Amino acid sequence: MTNIVLSPEAEKDLARIGDYVAVQQKSPRTALNIIRKIKARIKELEDFPLVGTPLSAVVAIDTDYRFLGCGSYLAFYRYADKTVLIDRILHGRQNYIAVMLGDMIEECEDDF
């Protein structure tokens, strides 16, 4: 079976998502449901770790990252040695390419 590990940043992302929905949208129950759905979707990676779309399918940069749709959110992860490392959990409307690959994009631009 595959191990799933959430990075400290992914843990913070989950907390921010919950806080935003609970406080800003004044819906603690919805916040709990969203977090549960995200965690349930991530848990599916235990059985199917390669189900996520390779990030390189949407951006022309070679990377090991994959992403998994979790409702309105995307879980970005890498898989190696029977371990899924969830690096970030970001809203699908966010500029996730810049968040995930910002340093790599800057390096590519410097080459031109």
C-alpha cells in the first residue's frame, strides 16, 4: 500500500481553506465538508497513486509533479518509493503554475 504524507505547506493550505470558508463565508459546516472531501479524494491515492494528471501535461516544463482534482481544489503531489508526498493544495482558479513552478519558470526565462 502507498503511504501518503502531507507537507507542512499542504497542512497550512488545508487550514487556510477551512478558515476562509468558515470565517469569510461564515459557513463552518461547509468548511468541514470541503476539508473532508479533499482528504477523501487524497486518500484514493493510496490505491491509485498515478491517477493524477502530470503537471507537465499543462505546462511545457519537465517535472515530477502530478495533480488531483478535489472539487474546486487541486492537490499537487509527487510519487516515489511507494510514497505520495502532497506538496500543496490550491484553489483551481489560483495561479497554481506560478505557485508550484515559480522558480523553474524564472530559471527558464533567464536562459533566454
